Amino acid sequence: MGCDNNKIINSPDIKSDAVVHPNHYNKGIECWDYTTSHDMGFLDGNVVKYVTRFKHKNGLQDLAKAKQYLDKLIEVESSRIKNS
């Protein structure tokens, strides 16, 4: 059975703004707008996401997540360059 996002967003227990436009992403441009406008993929997009929100959400935990994605991106790009 799939998840009905409309039920979740329209639930009286959840403020839709917190789901659709969380405060930690509304400091200028939203992260997904930035990453899609720069044609970023999953790995580099997540680096931007976690670095962008760390001061407003999970602090060092978000920086550690960003580092994990950056390390994987470096590994993938190094392999791509080596094999091209």
C-alpha cells in the first residue's frame, strides 16, 4: 500500500508549511530549486542540502552527512575520470 501524501499534508496534526516549505530551507532560495537549476544529481544535491541546513536543523550531524555524500561523489568522479 502506497503513501497518500495529501492525507499526510492535510492532517490536522501536521502543519503543511512545515512539510512543503520547512524553515531550514527558506533562507533565500529553496535547496531543490538551486540544485535543479544547476543540474545537480543525487550526491552533489545532498551535499548542498546538508551544508545549507546544518545551522538551522541538525548541526554537526548534517555536516557529517554532507561529508559522506561528498566522499562518495569524489569516489564516483575519480572512477569516472580514471575509466574515461
